[in-house]
Amino acid sequence: MSAHRYLIIADTGEMTEAPSAEAALAARGPGTYLWFDLVKPSREELLALAKPLGLHPLAIEDCLDDDQIPKLEDFADNTFILFNRYHYKDRTLSVEEIDFFLGRDYLVSVAAHANDLKAHHALEAAVQHEPGALARGPDFLLHVILDQIVDDKLRTIEAVQDDLDHVEESILAKSPSFSPAAVLRLRRELLALRKSLFHEREILVKVCRRDSPFVSEKAIYRFRDIYDHLVKFVEVVEICREMIASLMELHLSLVNNELGHTANRTGEVVRRLTIITTVFMPLSFLAGVGGMSEWSMMTGAENWWFSYPLFLLACAGLGFITYKVLKYLDPPKKLAQKADATRPF
């Protein structure tokens, strides 16, 4: 079953749905205009509207191509607007294209790549709640739709901000669940948001300065409100991008401090082992001499009762003197101060 809707809107705001595009075109008359809401139309369905509504073939190609940037193009019979709407689910951003053909007495909305039909139905519900705007013409209908799309963008941006705050908390808490890949993912998504919002802001600039002859002077003020929202969103995205750079610097700084602290602890251990080795080197020499016959030959075998205590006393004195010399040359307090200087904050 087709999801297309062919609506005839009277100057009272009342909407009447026609069974087909041909029936809607036949019912078009003074005091009414048409709204064709097309969801995943085929090329043939769009080309069938090209002649009666004056849709340009290049604009139809843009509707079917999902790799386009937001833009506004003026043709003889209508203004073509390519806009984006966002979906953020499971920490994944998807950008969906929605296109509009705005004429004197018609508006064609094309969601050729709609993945979330619930969001599209919510868009139609928002339109039905604005009968006063519907009665004023297709440009006011376009404003209602774009306003709803821009409001949905806010929820996506806030969800990305929440993920950014979670990443910041994970970095500061040194949580094992933190992954630099999450920061890079958010960076890519913010770049996609910035690219889309930047071009959409330019679209609203063109609309507000009356580049399109199909937008009346009375409707301009409503589009300026959408422009203000987009300007705000661009600023928020820029701030988030700066936060991403700051978080990466913070993460690298914490990692470097931790590595420096580990290296300092390793150096302290090596220093202590070196002290022990240095202390025992002369003791090993004395032990080697005393363990042979040279010591007893020098002191005489019959004098063992004082020669061996003398030997032990010499070992202890030499070890004590070596320790004092090393402690004087490298005081532990200085090492402790060095360790504190490299300790992560």
C-alpha cells in the first residue's frame, strides 16, 4: 500500500485527501492549493508530476540521490529546497534527506529515503495542528514542516551533548569503560551536523532575503524564526567540536602524566637497587677476602677471637659509610619532590 498522500487544502484550512495525483490535479481550483506528500516515490511517479507541476528533471534527480548537501534552487515554476532531518538512535546519527517543490498553488514534499515512518507521521500530525497556517498558502505550510524538522534537530543535538558529557565524566573518572573511539565517533557526528546545519542556514538566508518569488512577504517573518534556531544550533555544534578537541588534549595529558609517574616510580626502584648494589660491593670484597686464608694469615690463627669480630665491625662500618655518602649525594626528599611534580592531578 502506497504511503503517498494527495491533499487539497482550501482557504479555510480544511484538507481533503484525493485518491491519486491525477484526481488532486483535476480538483485544483481557485481558493485551493495542493500538497503532495510522497514517501519513497519511484522515478516514474516523480516524472509523472514533472509536466503538470513544472518539476525540473535535475531537481528530480536530486530527490532520488541520497548524497546531496542542503540547497535551494529557483526554477521558473517552483523553488526546490533540499533539507535534512536527523535521527539519533543507539549512539548512531543518521541524516535523512527531505525535498520540497514550492509553487504558487502547490507544495510537493518528497521523502525518498525515509527510514523512520513514525517521524514522518509525526510531521503530518504537526501540520494538522496548524489549520490557521494551512489556510494562508503553501509557503506557510512549508514553514510549519520546516519548523517541525528544525525542532526535531534540537533533540538530536541534545542527545549528542549528553553523550559528550558522559565521555567527559569517563575521562575525569578514569573509567575503564572509556574508549578514545567514542570521542572520534562524536567528532565525526558533529562534523556531519555542522556540514548540514551550515548549508541549511544559508538556505534560510536566501529565503529571508526574498530570493524565492514563491515565499510571500507575510511568511518571511516566520522563516526568520527558523533561521534564528539554526544559527543557535550551529553555535552549539561549534562549541561541542571545541569540547571534543579539549577532551582529547585532556585525555592525552592524563595519559602522559600517568606514564611519567610510572617512569618515576620505576626510576625510584632502580635507584634503590643501585644503592643496595653499591653498598654490598665493598662488603662482597671483604667477604671474599675474609672467606679465604688471607685474613687469618694476617691476624694469626691463634687471634681468631678478636680478628673475626674486627672483620664484622669493618663490614658494618664500611656499609654505613657508603650508605651515608649515597644519601648525602641523592637525598630522598629531593626524589620525593620529583615524584610529586610528575604525579597526575
